[in-house]
Amino acid sequence: MRAHLVFAILALGAGIAAGATGVELAVFALAIGLVLSAELVNTAIERLVDTVSPEPTPAAAAIKDASAAAVLVAAAMAASAGVLVLGRHVGIRAAAIDRGIAALVALGCLMVLAAGAVRSGGATRGPGTR
């Protein structure tokens, strides 16, 4: 959580220094709020899982991994929003930003989902299901 707060302050400072408009700073604020909210939900889920299942189990690990992956996806989206907003202010060509960043973020999200699916290996299936 501390790292996210530090990055949030740096991003807002960079936005102000680069001359971001009010709407662009609002995009930053929304992205930062998304990441911090995801982090809080992740913390709550991890504590709940630890309370319900004190012993490590594959299902508990899969739940924690999925929750952490949600924070990772939110952080990746916030970072891409930052690049999309600040890129134009620091001289990156618009086409490179629009196509390249979107493709990298989409690829990253798919990799996180694939890694989670492979790692869980069906650990979240309930009794009696196949």
C-alpha cells in the first residue's frame, strides 16, 4: 500500500509539472482511487481467508492470488492511464501511445489471467464438481 501511495504522489506531481489539465488530473485521481480501492479489498480478502482457513490450502492460495492479481491489473491500468495522459505532454507521438500502450496493457492482463488459471489448477472447484 505504501508503494502505491508513493507512486500516486509521484504521478500527481508529474501531472502537475507536465501541465496536465483539470480533466487529466481527474483521470489520475480516478486511476489512483481504483488502485487504492483494489488494494484495500485485497487486504480484506486476505485477512478473511486467513481467518476462515488458518492452514494453507490450495483454495485459499488461489483466492489470495486472484485478489492480488486484481490489484496488479488495477495498477497496470492506472500506469497506462498515466502514460496516455502524460505521454503527449512529454513529446511521445500520439499513435505510439494509443496503439502501443493499449496492446501492452491488454497483453499483460491476459498474462496475469493465464498465470492465475494455470496456478489455481482447479483448486477453487467445490465438492462434487469436475
